[in-house]
Amino acid sequence: MAPLVPRFLGLHPDVSMSLNLSDRVVDIVNEGFDCAVRVGDLPDSSLVSVRLADNRRMCVASADYLKRHGTPKQPSELAKHRCLLLSSDASQPRGWAFTLEGKVVHVRPGGTLDCSDGQVLHDWCAQGLGIAWRSTWEVQDEVNDGRLVAVLEDNAAPPNGIYAVFPQRKHLPLRVRLWIDFIKQAYGDAAYWGRTSGQAAGSASRQPLAA
């Protein structure tokens, strides 16, 4: 979302903004956030959510890593590989999602290296340190030009969602409504996903907007 922020401010120069980049699930109400942008299935809660776009994930590794360690042919083989994991306090508590025999299953891959920052995992993957499970918008350009190699594509899980989440709809501040409408429209443009590889989430608000 970061590339959207300057464009939004150009349309609404009276809006002040605060960006909080975090993989932890913030308490929107008690921590004073206007809204959050979250990726993945949402737990039941009293919060209101708006689906902004589909989010597809894939397993990727560098060609050098695969040359040294081999290419997994099925998700169960990930236990024998060096997988780059998001820290347990960040996200992906159930593991990586795959499709097996028509059902979505979650696999907890092996690995001795983790980090709470997804961009760091991306960089480590490009350096040949292991296999990562990343969103396509983050790695598709590198797969296309050969810097990364997609693995286990036949077992890719269906897309989950990218959501804007906020406390209530009835008294939603205009600045937040404008921001949500803006990013939803931007996400509806398929060309947008080809321009934003490697970008993180952003915010527009007089209070912090978490991602």
C-alpha cells in the first residue's frame, strides 16, 4: 500500500497520516487506531471488515538454494528443508497453507531461521538461505525474471483476502471512509499489482492506521 499514500494525500491534502508497520494483530479500539489492513482469514470479532482484494501465496526459493538442497515435490518434504518463517508472535500460527486432494491443509515447515519482518525473509530467500512462503505481489516479478523459483505450485492454496478492519461502520470518520474507498478502487486495478512488488502496508488518518 505504501505507493498509494502520496496519491491519496494529493487528493486529500487536509488529511494527516501516521503509518504503523507491524505483523502483530493490534487492538484497534484500545490502542487508538482508526483501522487496520490485515491479510488472511479473519477471526470472528465485533470488528467490521471490508474485503479489498484477493491475496495469493506461493513458495519460492533461489535457484542456488534448490541446486544445493533439491526441490521439494510435495508439502511434507518441507520438513527436510531450510524454511524461512515468520516469528510465532507475528502471524501464520497454523503454518503454510496448501491444497492436497482438494482440501486446504496447513503444514508447519522445518527451519532454523525466523524473523518478525516479512521483507527480511524475502531478502534472505533471494540470498539463497531457504524457502519462503510469500504473497505473489511481493515475489512475482522475481519469479518472472528468474531471480526466484516457484515450488509446489500444483499444491498452491486458494487465495485468502486482504481486509480493511475498523471498529464500527455507523460512525466511521470521513477520512477513514475515503481511504478505504481509495485503496479498494486501487486494488481493483489488476495493473496495480505489477507496480508494487515489495511494498508494505500504509495508512491515512489523523490517528494511526495499522497494517
